[in-house]
Amino acid sequence: MPIISLKNVSHTYSQGTPLSVSAIENINLDIESGELVGIIGHTGSGKSTLVQHLNGLLKPTQGTVEIDGEDIWLNKKKIRSVRFKVGLCFQYPEYQLFEETVFKDISFGPKNMGLSKEEIKNSVLRAANYVGLKEELLNKSPFDLSGGEKRRVAIAGVMAMNPKILILDEPTAGLDPKGRKEILDMIVDYRKKTGSTVLLVSHSMEDVAGISSKILVMNKSKVAMYDTVDNVFSRAEELENMGLNVPQITRIFMKLKAKGVSVDSNVYTVNDGCKRLVSLMKGGNV
Ligand SMILES: Nc1ncnc2c1ncn2[C@@H]1O[C@H](COP(=O)(O)OP(=O)(O)O)[C@@H](O)[C@H]1O
Ligand SMILES: [Mg+2]
């Protein structure tokens, strides 16, 4: 049974008014437990709207959202428990930090869940560890931290609830390449340690290609593709038509192929590309 199942889900903002916007349309999607799904698509394609349906922040204007086989809106009283099971970290989450100390900020979720003091402390320490925050930072004010550290605190706050499904909306936005890599490594590590299902929204192919088990491509409010990384990138032309950037290294291989060099175009990391070129220059198969 898929852990997430969307059946014919649509969402129209301000429905029935002149300002109505159809943000997602007729989404049918099954996500299996344990996947790391990279969600990509151009700005305004519906990524954030889609993920906000998964923990009940938004209610579909049509269709059903099932988590663990249960329609999350069947019993409205249960929606609170869905928010604990499906942890969602918004884009630029550091703007939502508000407590006096980092510890208090990270413990906000576990406290709401009604955990004991001891359990709260353990959850905070575990989450701080996942995101690589040193213990001495826990007593500082979140406002005294660097941008990258604040981002980690915000992500730790969601991880501290120990959600079965972790969703991060553009967690690397605005960070430099080093900061981006650190956050991505941390997400991969978290999934390995916890076995949770992770959904990662990004508009960067480079970010998601190397780490995702599946890629979900949103285009104009609809799911255009949901497949393995290789299968998605083998449709590079369609992606380009959607205005999505195929990684540069993949484009190089596509161009080589178009020129008659016998290479595959399913290359999406520089490392892999180098290996294949070396092999090609040695006269081997690529
Ligand atoms: N709160 C909102 N009210 C009205 N329209 C919205 C709101 N949030 C998003 N939209 C619109 O819905 C569409 C999808 O937006 P969004 O889900 O934020 O896409 P993405 O995350 O892929 O950039 C866009 O046309 C956007 O302008
Ligand atoms: Mg968005």
C-alpha cells in the first residue's frame, strides 16, 4: 500500500471569485514508503500547493488525499495527528523562528504533541544531531545564528516531531553551494537513519538528481512525470520544453550523442560524466 495516495486532487484558490486560481489539477499519485522524492517544476507549477495538501494545511477543492490508506479529511478531528505524522518545512522556514532559545524553538512541535519533558529533550537533542547543530547552540537565541544555522534549526524543529513523512519545500533556497550541499547531505543521512519517506521540493535539477529515488515533475498545475531519475532525464527534450534545466553535464552528453558520439544521455553528475569520458577516451564503452 502506498504511504501517500492522491486521487483526482485539485485545488483552486479563491474558488468562485474573479480571483480564482487553479493551482493543481486532477492529481493522481501514489508514493511508496521509504522513497526520497525530488519534486521539481517551474515557479507557479503547483509544487508548494501540492505538498501543503499532504499534511492537511490545504484541503482539496476536489478529490481525496490518503496517508497510510486513510482519507485525511474523513474525520476532521484527526487532522492534528496528520500534521505530526507528516512534517512539513516551508520555504524560508527561518522566518518562523520566534522563541528565546534554539532549544525552545526545536521543542515547539514535540511539546504540542504532548510529550513528557524527558521525551521532548530527547527529541530535541536527536533532531539537533541530525542537522549537525552543536549542543552549545541550543541555549542561544535563534536570532544570533547565521543564515545556514537558522535554516537547520527550523528543519530540526520538524524532524523533532519524528514524522513518518518529512517534506521540505525548497530547503536549499538562498544558500551558497556549500550550504546547499550540507543541507542535501543531511537530508540523505536523515532518511538513511530513520527510514522515513522524504519529499524534497526544489527548482534545481542538480540538487535532486543525485539524491532522489524518484523525481516528480510538476508542469502547469499537473504531474507531468513521476519516475526514476534515469527515466525522467531520458525525456530531456520534454523537460526542456517545460523550461526545466537538465543538469549541464547531462546536456553535454546529449549534445555528444546528437553529434554521433556513442554515449548515453542519462548522465547527471559530473563525477559519473568524468568516468564515462575517461572510459570513452580509452576506447571503452560508455
Ligand atoms: N495563497 C494563494 N492564493 C492565491 N493563489 C496562490 C496562492 N498560493 C499560490 N497561488 C498560485 O497558485 C499557483 C501555484 O503556486 P505554487 O503552488 O506556489 O507553485 P510553486 O510552489 O511551484 O511555485 C500559482 O499560480 C500561484 O500564483
Ligand atoms: Mg513553491
